Amino acid sequence: MTQQSVERSRVLRRIDTSVPHPARVWDYWLGGTDNYAADRAVSDEIIKLMPDLPIIARAERQFIGRVVRFLAGDKGIDQFLDIGTGIPTADNTHQVAQRVNPAARIVYVDNDPIVLVHARSLLERGCSPEGRTDYIDADLRDPEPILEAATDTLNFARPIGLMLMGVLDFVTDDILLHDAVSVLMDALPSGSYMGIAHSVSSPSMDKAAAAWNASGATEILLRTPEQLAELFEGFELLPPGIVSLPQWHPDASTEYTDREVFQFGGLGRKP
């Protein structure tokens, strides 16, 4: 058995398909196939409480694309650290960035074993010859190993785009969250950017979050736009600030601009 086969077997043993998992549920809402009965069951129950959740998933995917195009194009960012990447789907960060700049380098980070299984092949397959992608099996709540491993691909002497899209919700300890984000922000050089997308409270979202947390899955914590703005302390928060995702620099392809989507986000620059 090859070393790669041994690693794959080790990773697969970590997968518990009887418990819903955020990455697989998100995949289901995006119309993917990398999910299991437990993921679909809790997804369907939560959608009864918050029918817009599949819309939120699609709005976040579009938001990521707009942020990456803005950074890779207008701002000339050619390095991205994407933490909490989820199961690879269409228009991942590296695909969007490398369409603008084929030499762009992207490091993905996640701690879900099923994401790891897919990432090794899917992320590399979509990479341009001039660029580079890498995947780190690590946890946002322990950022130092992420930064150490990312230096194999990214140059921390030059600006980097830090992507924290739909991942901070799963760090329910506010002190731990601020500490982890601060470590990451401190490691970025001047001229870097940080993008955040996060679920926010509303009556229907509160009910959906309670149902999710009762399912036995990794718990989430909804936060307010004001709390999200606090995470950008020390960064210049770019206009329009923290807004419902479709309201952030919408373009001709942006959907749901006529409604409030309870997933908010923003982009900040490190002076």
C-alpha cells in the first residue's frame, strides 16, 4: 500500500456519516452530492424553519467570487489564505483568482476529513500551470500551525488576501475567536486584506441555529453586524462596510439584491 493510500485510509476513518457536518450540509444546499442521509435530514428540517438557507449558501459563494475578483484584479493581490474552504465546488478561490492572474497562489485550510479527501485531487486539478494551490488539514482555533505550513506556498513579506467565509460561526467562544483572528491578522504584512462572511441573527435564523445546535452537529453562534465590525479592529473597513452579502459591490451576475440575506460580510485592508 502506498503512503498516499495509507493517508487516505486514515482520513476516511475520521469521517462519521451518522452526524451532520457543516461542510456536507453546505454542499447539499449548493446542490452538491458529497453529503449523507444525516446531513440531508437536518438540512431539510432547518429549511422548514429558515427557507432562505440555500439562498444564503449561494449568496456566500457569489460574495466570495466578487471579493476574490476585486482583490486579484483591482488590488493586485496574488496570494490567498482561505480558511474553512469547505467541500470544493464551482468557482473556488483559486479558480476565480487564477482567471484574473494565472500565477496566483492559494492555500486552503479546513479540518473536515471529507474535505481533505476531495481537496487533494479537485483543487490541484483546477490549478493553472503558472500558479499553485495547497491544502492544510488544520483548525482555525489553532492558527500558528496554519501560518507555519502556509509559508511553504505564500510569501508573508508580500500582501495576502485572508478569507474567513462562513467559518467564524463555528467558533462559539468569543475570546477564542478574537485571539485566533488577531494572530492571523498580526501575521499579515501591510497592504493585506481580510474578508469575512458570517450568519447574523434574525427570528428565523435564531430558530434555524437552535435546531442545528440540537442536532449534535458542530455548534454555531450567530453574531450581529456590530460584532463582525469589531473583528476588523486595526484594519481599514472598506465601503460599504458590513452588509448583507448581495449588497457588497453587486455586479450584473449578483442575485438576491432585492432582499436581505442574513449572511453579512465585509472586507478590510491592513494599513
